Amino acid sequence: MISLEDVSYTYPQSKGPAVKNINLNIREKEFVAIMGRNGSGKSTLTRLLNGLLLPNAGEVTIDGLSSLNLENLVEIRKRVGLLFPDPDSQLLSNLVEEEIAFGPENLGLHPLEIRKRVDTALKMVSMEDYAKYPPYLLSGGQKQKLCIASLLAMQPAYLVLDEPFSMLDPRGRKDLLTLLLTMRQDLNISLILITHSLEDAIQADRIVIMDKGEVIHAGPPGEILNMGTSISSLGIEPLELSSFIEQLEQEAGIDIAQDIANIESMVEAICRLS
């Protein structure tokens, strides 16, 4: 489990904390979506989760290992893989397979184990045919998959994804989310997804909303859907259905629950009213 207890962090020369008094637990195999406007502290929180940043106050522990103990950082970063929004900022090698092998090589693993991990990671993201490609020839979606494969080769227990869909078209977003959900089920890993889009988050077990560096709400997706279009004031994109449901209520007097997430469920709800 990842545990944050009264965690605050202030960047050097900053006037105030980027995150403050965060208390949050993320369980093994859980899918948690973290949402909020730009500057709410989401990205700072992701970097605290794997020890890239160390709290000024409070403590972050990963499976009982405190990030404040510098001797734990290598193990913590093995357990918590972090994907940044821009894949180009993470790519270092000349070939796809070399990129995936980079992390395991730094762990000092045997070459046969490294080869096994590279092949397995490539298969997981369906990129076996690209092993000898230079990363710069890949599309945006393929680069994201490569970065994910590089993290999977480290065999993490937790995968933290900071706005992984920001550079993808709608089809690419859907394909990558499907891949992540499949990996979560097959590998029994925890997913921590940073996103502005409620559509990307509604399949999570829990949604955490941040504002001004604090957690202001944490609960199942249904609770967030019940907020309707008012969540836009927190920098979160509401579902298109939310506007339609509110319009039905205001103009036609049809009262439908706001926690409906898809067209099929809405049609069923309307049919039950007739």
C-alpha cells in the first residue's frame, strides 16, 4: 500500500506549498484517478509517490518503505513506475529494445533475465515488431506504449501515469486506456491515473479531486457523476451526458440520476420512466 500521512511539499523559492496536508492511501491492485485543475498539485503528488520529490512535512511510505530514508529510494522506484505526459522526455536509447532494457540493466540483472523482460514487455504492449526501431520513428501513441513497456520491465507493483493521453487522438486514448485496464487485470498492479477527463476516470475504483494543493474529495465515480456539470468549476471535464441529463430535467421535467455513465444506461433509465 502507498500511504501519505500529513504530506506537504513546497518547491524552492515558492511562496506556498504545492501540496499540503495530504492524507491518502492507495491499496494494492486499486485503480485510482486523481483529478483537478492545472496547478492543483496533481503532478507534484505523482513525484512524491515514487520518491522523485521528498516531502517537507509528513511521510510517504510504499509497502512500509519511507521515502525519507534515502536507502529505500532504489527499491521504491522499482515498485512505483512513473510515466510523464511527454514520452520524448523519457526516451534515452537508440533502439526500442535498448530503451526497455535500460532499467533492468541498471538493476544488474543477468542478460538472460533482461532479454526475457524486454520480450515480455514488448508483447504486453503489442510492439514485438518494433524492437529494432529507433524511438523517434514511432507515433505518439507508440512512444507512450514504449515508455509503459520500459516501466513494466522493472516489474512495478504500482503504475503512476501523469496525463498519459494528453498527446493522443480519441482513438489513441481509447486504445491506451484499454491496454492499461488489461494490464491491471493481468498483472495485478495498481493504477494511479492523473487526468482532466472524467470519461477516462469513470472506470476507476476511486476518484480523488485536488484543489489548491489539497484533497477536497475522494470517493467512487458515482459520487463524482452526481455532481453533474458543476465539476467543471474544479477544472474537470464533465461527461457530455451530464449536460443532456440536466437539460432533460430543466426543460422536460424528466428526473434521471446523474450517476449514469453511458448512453445505454440512460436509455434504460428513460424506458423505466415510461
